[in-house]
Amino acid sequence: MITTLDTAALDQVVSLKKTERMPVLFLGHGSPMNAIGDNEYRRSWQALGARFGTEIPNPQLILCISAHWLTTGWWLTAMTQPKTIHDFGGFPQELFDQQYPALGDPAAARAMSLMVRQRLSAPLGLDVSEWGLDHGAWSVLKPMFPEADIPVIQLSMDYSHAPEDHYALAKQLKALRDRGVLIVGSGNIVHNLGQMQRGAQGNQAYDWALEFDQTMGGYLQQGNLEALQNFQKLGSLAKMAHPTHEHFLPLLYAAGAVESREPMRFFNTNFQGGSISMRSMIWG
């Protein structure tokens, strides 16, 4: 897997000028209802968004890696107007009525597809019609950037590949941060829907959920980011935390795009339903 990239293609993209290095975010998105509920998670995303344009430069582009776009091969959304996808069921109509009309950036997507390489040096695929912005993306971006005035590209994940392949691909994204690109991983460090307890409070979680969350949090706090890709070596603990691990993979994309000792801050370090870790972090 290639871990460096040729940034020459970026020089041809008008929207991506060299800037101060952008931070990287990993956001535990949890229930889709967090997008519209008045709770601590949505308020934290709103507060974080308010820091852009004041403490932090506004992004020129957002690259989001969501747990909810799994593909064969890796793909980038490359349409001018990505649709808002409501990829869930059983929720109030208000949630289905939500729209996030951010533009895409086809030129930037084409440049990224040439720079970032899959295994065997294949370029990333370009999706011009099928996908858009799923709820892993818009549910966190809408509270952060409610004006939807920053273009958004989603990067899919090939679930057939081992975690180390995702982490290696993510390392190629680092240079984008110097071109005004805000990289956002959206998933959950613990995600077991089958074990959810609807009435559980934020400070309540299963022992196995706490252990896995604290183990990963320890790696993150120590800057031992390489260890994250080996989470499956925790065996039954990892399997309880992630019966399927698509919600963990976005963390590898965020971690791969930062330096091992880069300053990092946790927030939302509690749980939804006892089995969904909302732990989130910002680097840089």
C-alpha cells in the first residue's frame, strides 16, 4: 500500500489553496436523532463549529469518512450537488425532512483520486450519481456548519480490506490538511446496537464497552496510533464492541491523517444506550 502521495494534482484545483494546517476530527455520531435533539452531543458539535472562522480558519473543503458508505474498492463522491441520504428507518418524520444542501467539488475529487492510491496503485473511484451525504456525514456537519456553505466530499470504505489497509490509505490524506481540507471521521469507538439499553444514562455502560473504549482511549492519549489498527487482536472484547466494525474504521482514517504526537483533545466521553461510545476527539 502506497503511503505517500503526489500533491501536484492539487495545484490545479482552484478551490484548494495552501493554508495553515487544518485540524482532524473524529466524531462519535451515535443515534441519527442527535442531529435534531437538544442534547450534549449536538450542542458540542455546534460549539465546535463556532470555533471555525475565529480560533480556527474556515475549511475550504470537508472530506468526510462515514461508517455508512461501504463499497467494493474506495470511492469519492464527485457530483456537484450531493443528495442528502436518509439511510435509516423507524424515526420521526422530522428526521427524514432534514436536508443538507452542501455542494460537492468534482475537481477536488478528481485530484484526490489521482493522488490517493488503493492497493495495486489503483486510483480512487469517482461516484457521480449513486451516493451523496449519508447520515454519518450530515448529522454531524449540519450542527457544525448549518449554512452548508463549505463543499463536502465523502470517501467510502472497502470493508473487504483489513484495518491496516484503511490506516495505510488514510496516511495519504495528511497532505490535504495543508490545502484547507478538514478531515472528519464519523463513527463510534464502541458500537453494538444489539446490546443497547434505551434507558441507560450517559455514565452507564457495559463493562466490556468501558474496557474497549478505555483501551482505545489510552492508545489515543499516548499517541500510539499504530495500535488502533490492531484492535481485532483483542478477540472477544473487540467482537463485543464491534459485531461488525464499520463504525470503528473511520477512527483509523482520522488517526492516519495526524502525527503521532500531535496535540489531541477528547470530548463527549460517555455512552448512548450503554453500548455506543460517543468519545470524540480533535487533533491539531
